Amino acid sequence: MKTNILSAKAITPRIREFKLSLFLLNRNKLTRLALIIVLLLVVIAVVAPLVVPYPTHIDRDNNPQAKLLPPSSHYFFGTDELGRDIFSRVVFGTRISLETAVLAIALSLLIGIPLGAIAGFMGGFVDDFIMRITDIFLSFPSLLLAIAISAFMGPSLKNAMLAIAISWWPWYARLIRGQAISMRERQFVKAARAIGTPPLKIIFGHIVPNCIAPVIVQASMDLGGVILTLASLSFLGLGAQSPTPEWGLMISTSRNYFLDAWWYSFFPGVAIFITVLAFNLLGDGLRETLDPKTRKL
Amino acid sequence: MRSFIIRRLLLGVLVLFGAVLLTFVLTRAIPSNPAAMWVGPRATIQQIKAARVELGLDKPLYVQFVKYVGNLLKGNLGNSLRSHQPVAKELKSALPATMELVFLSTIFAVFIGIPLGLISATRKDQWVDHLSRIFSVGAVSFPTFWVGLFLQLIFYRMLGVLPLGDQLSTNVKLLYTIPHITGFLTIDSLITGNWVVFKDAVTHLILPGITIGLYPIGLVARMTRSALLEILGEDYITAARSYGLPERMISWSYALKNSLGPTATVVTLSIGYTLVNSFLVEAIFSWPGIGSYIASAVVCLDYPAIIGVTIFSACAYIFLNLVADIIIALDPRVRV
């Protein structure tokens, strides 16, 4: 009972902080719009197969007698070279892009957080070793590394996701290392060490939970970039394979037809743009409200 | 200062070695068979075995790695599995076309991005600021390849004023001698006074240039804005204002000069991004640079070519990072 009261007390300022952030986020019109779009995209991704007008056009049926039709009341975004409804495919693509991007980020957090926390907490040789490895990974532009890795692993959506995760984790390792170093000297960590808590338990029980917030913020800001990278890989033929309705792949296929069928590449591109823009705007807003230096009350 | 640069250089070499090791591991971790690729689809098992020996794939991994590094030091990136030509030679001939795009986009970044960020910062929260912020956040959110396609659709298909792709029109290629001095088509034709080729080259450069410049402009504008905003809140700016210095002078010569560190850094780094973005842009505009080269190499798993481009780009990127770090260190305030 007593511990409950204590933890409730400890958590109150955090709740207040959270409410304040939410209020500040909500006050900026552009950020609020971005938040609404992101939530909408998540809902679309969840319900996609239930609401699209031609669910079979997603990956099974062709409809050759209706190929390359312009947008109409039957086909809102027109049809592609196999007569499939582009609207259905673009809507379903939301699920593919979000799902893959979230998985890729989660995976890179899974690699980056432990490595960064261990490096920051241990210091010395371990720190040097891990950080030099991240330096090596960071010496490649991330898209290039992702291209090389997925080229060698063989083109597929899963491999593209792995490739992105492998090229993104060093950013998180770096970020959490910086946090962990400042945590190391805090009283509660020293106390934990004094009562003989094993290092791994300190790292994952005390350090990681206390420095995870900025990493999560950064990760949500990165979602836009990851979605764009995924689309780029698919565009180069290294990501999703036909007939998956992935946006980048759709644009890539449309290159043979777009001069006479503008709608084919237009709508998947707009979908990518809106999604990435929403995440970027949300990220900007998050950074501005959560950073005490730029926060305006 | 000197010891910092030396230390930074040594670190750069170490990282470069790591990058080479990483690419080597990548090529050996793949479940494909380069020897079979080398001899072509109709080869017998004996021929594949012979090719394994020829390519040195039968030796232990560390021997292969030492040989690989030795070759790299001599500037030898191996032979392409498709053309059997040295990758280094093919890269060298493809590089100027890419560099033309990279230069152009850097010029855009500096001469459009920086002023945009400055205007935005000095008129914070006015409509100009909102407009330029929307533009710059939009510029980094567009899929580059999609922008390229739509510029083609508008300027080639609908307006018919600009060409679809490639560096020169076919009739110009056939009718005129194309000068080869530096390898940069625009510069070469300008030096030799070959106006027809020059004009043709420039019209072909416009669309890919805009496409690839969009991202750096947005990136640099955003960075300049946030760097300037921080500086405009400093005491010495308030002091300058209270002396009654004109606002234009404060923003252009006081604030901009002090924000040059972060801005120069982001410009250098955006060159690296541009290099990689050129892979996508070149694929659309059939631009004969290293981007088209890697895109076609990826399709048929020509691994020496992929590795060649990867190592080259990593070198360029490490070098640019080094330059960025040195620029930061030149600032007397951060000198330790």
C-alpha cells in the first residue's frame, strides 16, 4: 500500500508533464493536423481490406478488359495495366508501408538500445568497441547501405525491412549511449550499484527505462524517413515484389505507362508524400514542444 | 587544431577500413554464386569450378580479404561480372555525369536553401515563414523519383519544352563530335565553344537538376532557420539592435556569419545524400552516371560493381564528414 502511494507521487509530475506536452502539441495547428492525419492513416491501415471497393484487386484478381482507365466514379484513382483498381491498392498500401516501417524501426531499436546502453554504462574498452562499430555503419549513407544489403540478401519486402533495420540502428545506439552516460552518475544508479545489483540488471532495469523517452520520440520522427526509404528500395526493385500493392513498387511499374496514364503514378506518390509529410510535421512539432529550449509557454 | 585534424584523419582511415571489412562480409554472406555468374548461364560444372579458382573463391576467407584489400589499395575494384571490364574504369567514366548533378544540387542548396532559411528565421511566424517552412518540409517529404516522373510528364509530355532524359539528344550525339576533356559535358562543350552541344546538355540537365536539388534545398533551409533562430535570441544581437543597426545588416552579417558552422555542415552532408539520391534520379532520367550503373548492377547481382559503388560512396561520405568536422573545428568557440 505504502509503495503504491509512493509510486503515485513519483508519477504525478510525469503525468503533468505529459498533459502539458499534449496541450502544447495540440496548440500548434500544423502539428494537430499532422497528428490527425497520422491517426487517420493508422485507422486506414487497420481497416484497409474491409473498406476498399475491390478487395480482390489487391493481390489476386486481374481485370484486363478495364486496363488503364482514368479516374471515374467506379475507379476513384483509375486502373492500372492489369485493370486493377488503384484506389483499393493505394489504400491497402498504407498497411504495408506502416507495418513494414514500424517493424523496421522496432527491430533497429531492439539492436540499438541494448548496444547503446551497454556502451554508455560500461564505458572504456566496451564503449570504444561498440561506438567504432556504429561509426563504421554511419560511414555509409543509410539508403546506400540498405540498397547494398537488400541487393545481396535478395529482393523481398522482408529483406528490405531487415536492410533498413541494419542501417538505422546505429543512430539509436548513439542516442541512448549519450543518455546512459548521463544516467551512470545519477544517485539511483550509484545506489543500485552499491547494493550489489548486477550490471545487466542495472542497465535494463534502471538505465534503459529512464532514457527511453527521447529515443521513442526520435523513432517516431524517423518513421517518415523509413517509409520513404522503403518506397525507394521498392522503386529500385529491391523491396516489395509484384503483386504486392506497395507504393514505391506501384510507381516503379507505372514508369512504362505514366506518360499516357498520369493517375497511375500520381496517387501512390501522393500517398507517400502525405504520409511522410505528416510524420515529419509531427516530428518537428514533437521536437519543438519537448525540447525545453525551443518550447514556448 | 593540427592534432585534432590528424586524429580525425586517423579515425577516418580506421572507419574506412571498417567499411571495407563490412562490404567484404556482405559479399561473402550472400547465398549466391558469383562464379556461376562469371561464366554465364550455360556453363558446365567444370567451368564453374575453374572460375572459382580464377576468382580466388576457393581460398580461405582471410586470404581473400587480404588480397581484396591489396587490390583496393592499388585502386583495383575487380572486374564487373557482366562486362568483364574493370569496375574502377567503368566508375570513372560514369562519375562526371553524377558529379554534374551533385554540383548543381549543391549550388541550389547554397543559393536557394540558405536565403530561404534566413528569410524564414528573420520573419518568424509571419506568412513568409509559414510558406517557406511548408515548402522546406514538403521538399524533404516528396519521394524524389516521383517528382522526377511528374516533371517529365509536365515539361516533356504536356508542354513539350524539355527532353525526357539522357544527357544529350540522339541527333546531337550523332551529328556533333562530343568533346572529352574533363568528362563534364557542360564544361567541356563550353571550353571548346561547342554551343549546340552545350545548349543541348544544359536543357537535359534542368529536370534532373531540379529533381535532385529539391531535397538539399529543403534540408539546408530547415537547418539554417533553426540555427539562425537560436542565434537571433543571443545577447549580442539584442545589443546590435539597441545600437540601432539596420535589421538587414544584423541578419546578413552578424547572424548568418555565426550560423555558418551548422549550415556548412548540413551542406556538406547534403552532398552525401545527393550522391545517393542520384541513384533514384538517374534511374528515371536514364542519366548515364554511377546511379544508373548501380541500379543495373543490382538487377543482375553484379557484386563487384555494387561493392565498387558502395565503397566509392562510403569514401566520399567519410571524406565529407571529415570536411564537416573540420569546418566545425575552425570555429574558435568550439576549439578545445
